[in-house]
Amino acid sequence: MSDERLFIVTYDIADQKRWRRVFKAMQGYGEWLQLSVFQCRLTRRRRQELETRLRGLVKNGEDHVLLIDVGSADRIELAVESIGKTFAKVERQPVVI
């Protein structure tokens, strides 16, 4: 059993430069679902790393980031309803950093 948890990370960044920095940072932690939304499988340590990194990038009072803990990554079967475009489920892949 893995100690990974599934997180949905979504963000609203007021400045375009900061938005690009956050987007690039997120690519190292999860899979891009759509504009400003990522699905991440994170251990406790990686989640803390991500939070620390995001706190260094966002501006308090202007930007907003949500880290939604969906639960144990091994037990979650993510159910997504898509309206408009077809949603493709993110398949688990190793990430080399």
C-alpha cells in the first residue's frame, strides 16, 4: 500500500508572469487536467515540498491556490463529469525529476 494521496490543485493567479511560474512548478508535481487544474499523487513529503514552493511563488492577497485532498491514492477511483470537451482520465505514470 502506497502512502501517496490524491490531490486536485487549482489556482487563480492575478499576474500572468506568476501564473506561468506556478504552472511550470506544478508540472513537476502532477498531471495537467485543464487550465489551472492539476491532479497530483503526493507523499506527505512531496506535498509539503509543493506547498513550500507555491508559497514562494504566489502573492498573498492577490492569488489563490486550493489543494484538495481527495484521499488515499490507492483507494480513489476519480469520477469526473465533463461537459463540452471529452475528458481523458490521467493514467498513472512515473515522473522523473
